[in-house]
Amino acid sequence: MNILTLNSGSSSLSFKVYQHDGEDSGTILLSGKARNVATRTRAASFIEWTAGTEVTIKYCTLTNHRLAAQEVLILLEELNIKVDAIGHRFVHGGDLFHACTRVDDSSLPSLRDCLPLAPIHNPNAFSIIEACLATLPSADQFVVFDTAFHARMPKYARTYALPEDLMTRFGLHKYGFHGLSYQYVSAMAAQYLKKPLDEVKLIMCHLGTGGSSVCAFAEGRSITTSMGYSPLAGLVMSTRCGDIDAEVALELVRRGMSADEVSQTLNHKSGLIGLSGYSSNLEEVIAAAEEGNERCILAYDVYVARLQHYLGAYTWQFGGADAIVFTDDIGTHSWKLRARALCSAAALGVLLDKEMNRKAPADQTTLISLPQSATAVLVIPTDEEKIIAEEVIASLR
């Protein structure tokens, strides 16, 4: 049985085909990623994939995620790869979905109801589901939810200081995101540290080219996380503002903007692109900052300060951690960002190995802290697709 996983990020679409042989997720027949999808960067969009030992890159116009998915489906046909089941990542399941769910006539309307909850992600994922239903109608399709990982957060961490009737009526509470990534990375960190999953304490930083968040993990569950009711909260991101005073949004409405215009501004025109006026890509912003671009210097400073805020807050709140973990594209590739984020962490006993940090490979688990560090610092590549495939396999049993 061949399982296709489709993992749509805010600016990417990762895909893998697993040949399930009865053990775990199975053998990978094809893996790849569509990059710079619908982005405001200076880089061209393209798809790269690996089949066997051959790596191929195809440059193409990818103005939306449905186009990216269609390119993937065309590639499968060209490679003569048959797909029996498809697993989709869906960022926000609200209070409706807490487990892997089959795509059918009963679930589709509820999935559509969830689209406004994550305006950058959910509509993209839904358009990909529609493309797959049209092209591969005989394949079993399932949806796996990022929010499910955080469903066991303590009540105090999930609750906003709002009137209880409003929170109950509208489902207004912290949901948390990047759950598939945190599920995988927490297991890998516990394995590396040789500790049971329910005994390890982690502060995990999922730093992506689109969205980013931090999660405190203990007792085998998410304890709290920087994103909230939507993926807009928390860290500064490529086009998202992260934490701001709620009164700012209200002031924009008073100044004549509609709610949809405010949402568009905060989700798509803020973050790095709004601060820098140059790029939504952190590496491009860092490069321009190093050349003296003042707006990019400020954007980088704000990005780092927000990340340091969460690292410090979670370290203090939970009495330290066994490890701080960096994952996803920025987390595993940007040694400069890691060094900057931890530049003052020695005060908390966190000692970075500068040489190991600089040369740490992005594709394997690496310890980048010194032996005498009170807290280990790890670089761990995430594998959300593996989690998606395992959830699909479990649902088909």
C-alpha cells in the first residue's frame, strides 16, 4: 500500500510517498518539497524531489498551494507511482476535531467550517484536499490535525482572561499549533537523552520559513505554547505579527479598516516583511542587516528579542529543561539565529558550543551545547510526514 502525505505550510508543500510494508510508516519511495509557494520573497518558487538516489529540481510558478499540489500529482503520474491513501495536514481543527479523520461527505462540511480559524493554512489545506479528490477519487483520504497534540494542555494554559460565557460560546481559548512537528521532535529528543517521554522536560522551537512557535513539554504532553487561538500569536514570523496589544487591531478598525482587512494585514503583511519592507525570508533579512540595511537590522532585532522572551519565560516558569530544541527550516539551518538567540543564555547555565553550532548538519540530531551546560541544546530535523503516515496507517487498521 502506498501512502501519500501532503503537508502544507504557509509557504511550502512537503510531500512523501511511503510504501507501507506492515512495519511503522514503511519505505520512502518519493520525498520532496515545493518551496516559496505564494510568498513575498526575492527567491523563485520551485519543487525539489528525491526518487531513489536521484535529486531533481523544477522551477515553476506556484502562486498558490493548489497549484503546488497539482504539480505533485502530475509528478506521481510521470513517475508511475500509484497512491492508495492520502494523509493531509490540517493546522486547526478547532473543538470539532481531535484525531485523524477520514475525508468524506460527513467531514467535509465541518472541515470547511474550520477554514476561518487559520486563514493562512486551513484554506490552503482544503484546496489541496479538493485537488486530490478530483484527481485521485478512489484513494482513501485522511486529515491529521496540528491542534490535537496540544489538546491535553493544562486548563490554566489554555484559558484566556475573558468572560467565561464568551469563551464557552465561541470556543475562545488557546489551541496551539505545529503539533505534528512537536510530536515527532519530542520523541526524538527523549530518545537522544535516553529518558522516557513522560519524564523529559523540553523547550522546543519550531522555526519555519512561514510560521514559528515555541512549546514547553513535560509529563508527556504540551504544557504551553506561544501560538494561541490562531497561528497569529507568539513569535514574529515571515508575514505574521505575532504577539501585539489587542487594542492595536481595534484601533485599525476604528480608523476605517474592516475586520477582514485587519486580518489580511496582521497575517500577510506584517512580521518580517512588514518590519523590513525587504523580504519575508529570515536569511535574506539577516544578509541585508549585515550589509547595513537599517530596517532589516530592526526586523532581525525584534525577531530575536521575541524568541528570547519565550525561551526565558518558559525556562523560568517550568524550572529549567533537560533540553532546548531547534527544529524546522530556520531552526536547523540558521546557526546565526541560534547563536544570537542564546547569546545571553549563559546566565541560565546554557552554554553553547560555538563550533558545533556553526557546523551542525540540518539533517540529523546534533548536540550543540558544551558538556558542562546545565541544559542540553539540540538541533533535530522534524518529520511531520512520518507522523501523518503513521496516523493514516492506524486509521486504516
